[in-house]
Amino acid sequence: MTQTTPQTVTRIDKPRREYLAGLVDSLLLIVARVGANVLALVWTMLLVRLVQPSLSGIAFQAIAMAQLFSILLTLNVESGAVRTLVPAMREGRLDQAAGFIRFNRRIMLFSVPFLAMLALLWHGLFAAPELSVRVILFVALGAIMVALARMTSRHATALGVMRKGLLPRLLMGPIVMTVGLGIVWLADWRLQPWHVAALYALSEALTVTVQHYLLRNDLGRFKDQPANTEGWRNWLSLGLWLSPGLMMSEYRKALLIAASAIVLLPAQLSLFAIAFSIINIVNFGVVAVDVAFSPRIAHAMAGDDGARRDRLLAVSSAIKLAGLSLGGGLLLGLGHWILGWFGADYLAAWPAMMVLLLLPAGSILFGPASIVLSSRGQGRLDFTGNVIGATATILAVTLGGVMGDLTGAAVGAVIGHLVNLAIMAWLCRSRLGVDTTLLSLRHLRAASTNSGAPA
């Protein structure tokens, strides 16, 4: 009895410690994301009170385009960081890890001229008076800074120091935007869209600076390592295959704003952006849990440990469901009051905001299928599902906007989101035999039963 007890304790404590670590990371990131989104609401409220809705709509569009352009700068190679760096570090292949990190940076250097040409093309196609050359300039600069911040954050996550990379990326931008617009408000200065674009580029530049300061030791160990870039073709291929997934998850708001700008007037676009920003308090909480659990799920799948994978999916689903219940209840009770902070004109966004609440609900219902597919190297499946989802989203948003203006665009956003998630979950279940949906909660009961069983 005395010999089996330590073994039993070890078997029980190890998964519990892992779940606890995932829970701590999730809660920390949830707090950071909620804090970031609260600050985003503050600076957004300052922005819409400093300028009329038509001009704030232009500013929101500029920020969205900077985020979308940033994907082209890195070709999304950094999205393969977990798949590449985790096994490389585990197996002691530091030269390959160093090669991957350096290859990411070189891609950016080669992509900057193409970004400049794309920015000029965008300016030529959308040469409205509000879209001045200065707006385009700071959109391009902002795109470069966003790309660097995203790249560094992904590397930090794969190296096991996620907080050093992700927390600055979550918090620095909203803090700088809030402080900057707060100064403008206190000084009673006149604000133009290009000022907002410039402030956004500055906020991302400061984010990159803080990231590199915090990660100087973690990334410094690769400085003198030889760079093995033999796998660059696979890295590039995987990044391109996962690009639609990045757009449909992390930059969904930017995609929706860009799509809505096709059919909505700038003033309506401003209302749409406000409604989505409020919903992001809940939505980013859901994403934070997936981000915190994704390295652990990747480890479990790399080791073909199906039971551990299912338990991790179940725990993350339970955390997300609890967060949605709390956030959804608060928005139902206080959402109309919150919209009033932005001005009487923004009360019209209430129906659209309630519709957009279905976005995080859908994410919880279908689960992180894209993460599971990418962890198993199913780039083609992830690509196919997200391309279909992105196409459906753009079509649904534009059609909904034509038929129902603001609320119609919100309905289209939800339809496109659900189409994307349903396809990804189906592919994950049919090709990998993994159920990522809310039904994974059944594994919590199984885990509890196994923990109580004798070793």
C-alpha cells in the first residue's frame, strides 16, 4: 500500500497541475483581454466623441486595413511556431529553432516593398478625401508594427513564455490609444482620421519595444546559434495554408469592418465597430482560453495521447461556457446603458450588438477545431474550411448590409462565422476523429471517474 500510494498521487497530481496551470494562464489572459477591451471601449468612446461618426468610421477602417495588411508582411509563417519550435526545443535542435525565428524576420524585409505597392493600390481604388496620403502612410507603418508584434508574440508562446509576448501585445496598444486620445480630449484639439492612424502605429511600435525588452534573454540564446533553415519551404507552405484561419480568428473584426465598409456608410460603420468592440469583451475571453490551452493540446496530440487531449478540450470548454454565461448576462442587463456612453446616436446599435453576441456563443459550441487541425499538420483542411468561411462571411455581410443595413450586416457576420466553425468541426471529426464541440464536456465526468479509480 505504501508503494502504490506515491504512484497514485503522481498520476493524479500531474494532470491536475497541468489543468491548474492552464486555468491560471487562462484566467490571467482573460483578465488581460477583458482589461484591454475595456480600455479599447474607453479610447473608442473618446474617439467617437471627438469626431463625428463619418470620420470615426474612416479611422476604424484605417486600423482594420493595417491589421489585414500585416498578414501579407509575414505571410503568416509565425503561425507555425508552436508546431516547429515546440518539438525543436524539446529535442534540442536549437539550430532549427534559430533558423525558424530568423526566417520569419527575413520574410518581413522582403515583403515591405510589396506592402508599399498594395497601399498605393488601395489608395488609388478608395481615393476618398478622408483617405489622404497621410492616412495611407500610417496604415502601412502600422501594418509593419502589427506584424512584428504578432510574430514576437507567437515565438514567445511556442518558447513557453507566452506572458512576456502576449500581455504587452494585449495591453500596450489600448493603453497608448487611451492616453493619446485622452490628451487630445483634455487639450480640446481638433482630430482627423490620420491622427488616429498615426497614434495606432505608435502604439504598436511601443508594443514591439516592450516585447523585445522582456524577451531579450529568451530570444538572446539563439543569437549565436547557427541558423538551420532547411525547412523553410514547409514553414512557408504552412503559414500560407493557415493565413485564412488567422484572418477568421484573430482579425475577424478587421475583416468584418472591411467587408461592411463595402455597403455601409462611414457613420453606420462606426456603429458596427462600436457594437463589435463591446462584444469583444466576451469574445476575446473565449479566444484567451483557446490560446492558453493550445500549446498543451498540441503537446497531447504530438504524443498521441487522446485521453489527455479530450480532457484539455473539456476543461477549456467548461471555462469558456462559464465566461460566456457571465459576460452575456452582463451585456443583456447593461448593454443598452453602455451604448449610451458613446452618444445617443449609438443606441441604434443595440439590435446589432445582441446579434453579434452569437459570435462567441458559436465559438464555444463548435470549439477550437482549427487549432486541432493545425496541430496535426492538416494545413489543407484548415485552409479549405477557413477560405469557405471567409468567403461566406464577406458575402453574408455585404448581402445582409444591403438588405438590412447595420443589423443585416451583423446577421451576415454571425452566419459567416457559424458556417466557418461548422465546417471546421466537421472536418476535425471526420478526418481526425476528434470532437471539439461542446459535447466534449462529457470527458470531464470520465476524467473525474478515472481520478477516483485505484491505480
